Amino acid sequence: STANSVTVNPLPTATATPTGATTFCQGNSVTINANTGTGLSYQWQDNGVSISGANSSSYLANSSGSYAVVVTDNNGCSQSSSSNTITVNQLPDNTIALTGLPTFCAGDSVILNATIGTGLTYQWQNNGTDISGATSPSYVSTSNGSYSVIILDNNGCSATSLSTLITVNQLPIASSTAGGSSTFCQGASVNLSANTGAGLSYQWQNSGINITGATSSNYNATASGNYSVVVTNSINCSAISNSTSVTVNPLPNVTLNAFNQVCDTIGLVTLSGGNPVGGNFSGTSVNSNSFNTNIGVGVYPITYTYTDVNGCSLSAQQNLTVVNCSEASLSEIGGGSFRIYPNPTYHSFVVEFSNEKLGKEFTLFDLSGRVVMKGILNSIPQTIQVEQLQSGTYYYKLNGTEINIKLIKQ
């Protein structure tokens, strides 16, 4: 028979060599290079399954798997390389949750919360710049900015969250000014004024407690306390003003005792009976705390005003009655004469009368009609002691006659 020539072509060399680490984080990759040569073609495989379109001498692996390459030469002979195990670690989950609102007023804050997990570390950023010391799962933001967090896991993989925009609105200006002295007497007041501006609203407070209805830019303070005003702007941000201490001093307790009647013949009468002592009297015919009875018979309102150490004043008023006590002439009654003097008197008065009145009975009455003394005219003249009687007005009645004389006991 004729001899047949058989040619056995050698298999091509097939190698697959990674150019970098075969374990890396999601988002990275490694290039695997096959051996090259004339007439060679390639088919890359992952876990023994051909990768569609992967026919070059290199393959960029970016997912986990067991990668090999089948090398085919011009003779149609193929050889598969050994496999390279590629491990791609997932990035840590990274989202930001807010405890609070992303827009708030200066002085407030919002808490930014990152995903929590075992072995995770954190670095917070504002506008892409690391915040010193901000390495906890949560961050308290008090200022404007675009906040994000970088989370690193045990595999050395890190992920940066989406940015969260924080807006901090400015507070309004809040000031309070007293329109006068903040220390005054009961019955007076001081006007407190807040700063004004478009879109501002107001709430006045006393010692930190809202005053009902006090919502204008001014407040009239009439009571002691520490007053401030909360000013709120159109974006609902509020600030509280400085505190104004208001002291209201009480008025003194002033009284004036009732005056005894005085005779028109006395002249100057020193006024007294005001409490507390040290005040001043005023009124018609009053000068330097004395009343001049020369003004004549009548009823005169007298005012007593006392001012205390705080400059607070209060007044009390009583009427002073001036009566007719003149001794111009003897009374001619029934053909005889009759008079009593001194009138007014302190201790006693003298009765002068004609002989026909001798032996007659007299009676002394007070203003209520009560009999305070009885006696007989048994001497000419006759002295009657009245120092035991209280100061006031009395009437001397000579029984059986028309004689009825008003007496003043001082």
C-alpha cells in the first residue's frame, strides 16, 4: 500500500498574565495579557464560558471570576491557558439620612447619619474638603455647605456618598431700647422699642415668659421685670434681644388725720397729722406748712404730700374748718350781758354775765348732742375747767335763755 504521511502540529503556547492585583474594589479593574505571536487568535473565557467579543490578546477584567484565554494558531490548533481568579470586592453601602431639616436658622443644627456597619470607618467632607475630626457615623452640621461622607470597609474599599446641601438662614437683628428711665414709681411706665424692618414680627417677654397680646414693635412696661423681645423675620428665624431690667417702686402709704376746727382769730396754725412725717402741706392760705385763719370762716381742703427716698410721692387730703370765734363785744340778751373767753381754749374758759344770770344752770354738749358737763353760775365771773375734755367743738347752753355759744377746745 501507499504510505500516508501524518503531520502532528504542536499546540500553541497559551498563557494569561495579570498586570496588577487580582483582588480589588468595585470600580477598579485589572488587565490580563495573553502571549502573542504571528497567526494567533484569542478567545477569553470566564469560568469556562466564552466572553462575547473578547478576542484580543488582552482582556480588562472588572468583575469577579476565573479568567483564561484559548489561543489558536494558523494550524487551527488551540490551547487554553491556566485560569486567573479575579476577586472584586463590593463597595460599602453609603447613603446619608438627615435627623432634622436641611434648611434651618443659625444657632440650630441638623444631624447627618451615614450607613452603619461592622469594620467601617468614616470621613465627613464639606464642599469636598475633609472636616477635621469628623470621623463618626454621624455629623452635626451647623453651617452652610455640601456635605458628603467617605466610608472605608475592611477590604480597603471606599465609597463617597452623594452630597447633601445644607442651608443655614441668618437670624434677624433683635434689640430693645428704653425710651426713658427704667426705674420709676408705681403708676408711671417706660416705653420699650424694638428695631424695625420689613417682614419682622415681635413677641415681648417678661423674665422669659411671653406677654399676652404684646406683639407690636413697642411695649409700655408698667411692672417690674426683665423685658426682652423675640424678633422673627419672614423666613421664620427668630432672635431674642438684650434684656432691660425695669424696677417699679411702690408708692408710700400716706395718711392725714382729721383736723380740729380752728377759730378765725388764731392767725397762723402749724399743720400736723401727716404720716409718714416729713411731707409738705398745701392748699388755700397754706404757706410753709402753716395755715392762716385770717382767710376767714369756711371749709378749706388741705393736702399733705409725702415723697420717699425713691422719689415716689402720694397725697392725702382733709378739710380744715375755720369757725367764727370773735370776741368783739358782749352779747346783749334780754337786757343783760354775757360772754365767754378765751375761745378757743386749752384748759379753761371764763364766763362773764350780768347779775340776773347768777344761779342759772348751764349745760355743755358735744357735736353729737351728748351732755359732757353741767353746772350752776354761782360767781361773777366764773371759771370752768375743760382740760379733761377731748379737743373738738362744744356748745355752751344757758338753760332757760337763748344763750347757746359754740366753744372750741384745743
